[in-house]
Amino acid sequence: MRKPNCRKQRNLQWRFYRNMRKHRANTLGLEKQVRVLKDDVNTLMQATEEQRKKINEIIEERNAWAEFFREYFEVGEEKKTPFIIRVWKKVFAK
């Protein structure tokens, strides 16, 4: 067991946190894209086939990411502790 504040451990924790933030930004970006596209379609009142395909692609991608994060961060129905702490406990238990 390493000391909790040794450099390697801190770097690991920071890297994990940074990656998590990056993934969150990616998923939020996708949602914004979907919203913008939906607004565009609503102003046109009728989407072309290409637009429908693009919207469905983005929605599928977003749902896939959401599913991945649900599993990865073990989001349960009831949250006792923040997921980052749940995951960290598991990651750094070794």
C-alpha cells in the first residue's frame, strides 16, 4: 500500500478526474448538438432525409455514451455517495 499522497497516486487521481471531466464535456456537447439540430428542424418544419439521419446518429451516439457511463460510474437508483468517490474507492483499493 502506497502512501495516499505520493506523486504517482496523485497523478493517477488527477488523470482519472480529468478524463471524467473530458467525457462529461463530450456528452454535454452531444446534447447541445441535438438541441441545435432539433431547433433547426423545427424552423424548417420538415426535415430532409439527411437531417433525420444525422439527428438519429447523434441521438444514438449520445445514448450509447449515456449507457457506457451508467455502467462505468455505477450509477444506481439511489445515490449514497458521489459516483467519483465510489469509483475512486474501487480504483485505489488496490
